[in-house]
Amino acid sequence: MANSLTADVRGATTWSIVLSVLMIAAGVLAISLPMIAGVAVSALVGWLLLFSGLFHLAFAWRAGRPGAVLWQILLGLLYGAIGFYVIASPVAGLASLTLAIALYLLIEGVLEFVLWSRLRGIPGSGWLMVDGVITLALAVMIWSTWPSSALWVVGTLIGISMLFSGITRLMLSIAARRILA
């Protein structure tokens, strides 16, 4: 029984290590080719919007009241139209996505400052201010260079996320192997 469990854990961690290395490689590739990675993300978002629109249309009749059905149909058409537009023109979708990220970072940075001002006396609260400054700086950097920043923002951020997720997964898999040994 113990040997079977050991073999199962070893097999699972082997696959996890392989997937981690692939994720790290994909992250490095996305950072190296941010425009291609950004267009791929934009196309994925477009397909998700299109399918979401189709689901809204397919299930609109479940909304019950005629007014709610109408709103679900309109929402489905809107999602579908935006999704189709992003799929047909992924670079324009990428520019819109970049602008949305800049707006998100701006709002997040302001909220970090608000939270810092409310928790100013608590030890470690200075990190909220540092986070707010960095987040606002990123927002301003992206916003001030938009739309040219669309060429690198999304792909670079996705690449960094994939790289660190892969490294984290790899370290956890190696730690699991050490516990097993």
C-alpha cells in the first residue's frame, strides 16, 4: 500500500514538474514575444465573450419576465458583437484590453492609498503605500504611452504571471518529492 502511494505521488510530481517547466518556458516566450502573446490573449478573450453572448441568448428565456428576457437578449447580442469584433480585429481588442488594464491599475492604486491612509498606524502598513505608488506608476506608464503600450503590456504581464506560476509549481513539486524521500 505504501509503495503504491509512493509511486502515485512520484508520478504526480513528475507530471507536475514537466508542466511547470513548460509553463516557465511559455512565460519566457511570452515575455520575449509580448505582441504575439498579447494578441493570443486578446483572441482568447474575444472567443470567451462570443461564447458568453451565445449562452446569454440560449438561456434568455429562463429569465422569466419579458423585460428580463429582453435584457438578456440585448446583453447576449452585445457580448457576441464585442467578442466577434475582438476575434476579427485582435490588435484593436488588445489596445482596448491594455486600456482596461491601465484603468484597473489606476483604481487599484487609489484604493491602496485609501487603505494605507486608514491603516497608517499599523506596523507594515507602509507596504500598502509602496504597493499604491508602484501600481499608480504602472497605470500612468501604460496610460501615457497608450496605444503603443498595447504592443507589450498584456503579453509581458501574462508572461510574468506564467513564469512565476511555473516557478512556484516547480518548487512545490520538488518540495513534495523531498517529503516523499
